[in-house]
Amino acid sequence: MTKKEFTYRGKTLEELKKLDVREFAKLVRSRERRTILRQFNEIERFVNRAKIKLSRNKQIKTHSRDLVIVPQMVGMKIGVYNGKTFVPVEIVGEMLGHRLGEFAPSRGRVQHGKAGVGATKGTRAKSKK
């Protein structure tokens, strides 16, 4: 049993990596297509800067949570800022067309503790001080 090869809209990852950012935009959904076509300079600048940092063995960090993930980013490990820290995100093929911020949650999970005094009907009799 062999692992199924990854494809995106009928194209393999090698074919996608050869595409220009604007050519890749034709394959994604309309909202992401509009974003890519408007920000293709910013996306290309980010990818080039990331490749330079990878060649120097430096960590890639960004505050740009709204960048659409393109095939040239696949395989990179990017630190995406969530408002407090840089969350490491490993880019895989299934993330194509999504945004970086989707994989670095900015709000933590709520872990509810016990209800405080006066918060429930059973604690009405107890003094609040």
C-alpha cells in the first residue's frame, strides 16, 4: 500500500512549485484569488526573503497573518505572530490557499474553573465577604 500523492486541483506539488504566484491564483477560490492578485508583490517578496533566511539557517518570523500560502512556501517552518509569541507553523501541501493566521490561534482555549461565591443559587446563603 503506497501513500497517495498530494495533488491540488489536479496538479502535483512539483508542477505547482513551477507556477508563478499569479498563475497559482487561477487555481484557488475567488476570495483568495483576489487577495493573491492584489498582494502578489508582497507574497513574492516574503518568499524571496524566506529563502534567503533559510540559506543562512535563520528562523523565518512574520507578523503578516493575512498572507495566502503559495506552493513556494511548502516545507518551510514559519514563526507566525499571534499577538504574544511566534507560533511555529510547518507548511504542508494541504495548507495551500489558506492564510498563515489560520494556523496560529490568537485566542487561547478557555479552561473554566469553579464558580465564584455568589455566582450560583447554592451560594446565596453564604456571605460575600
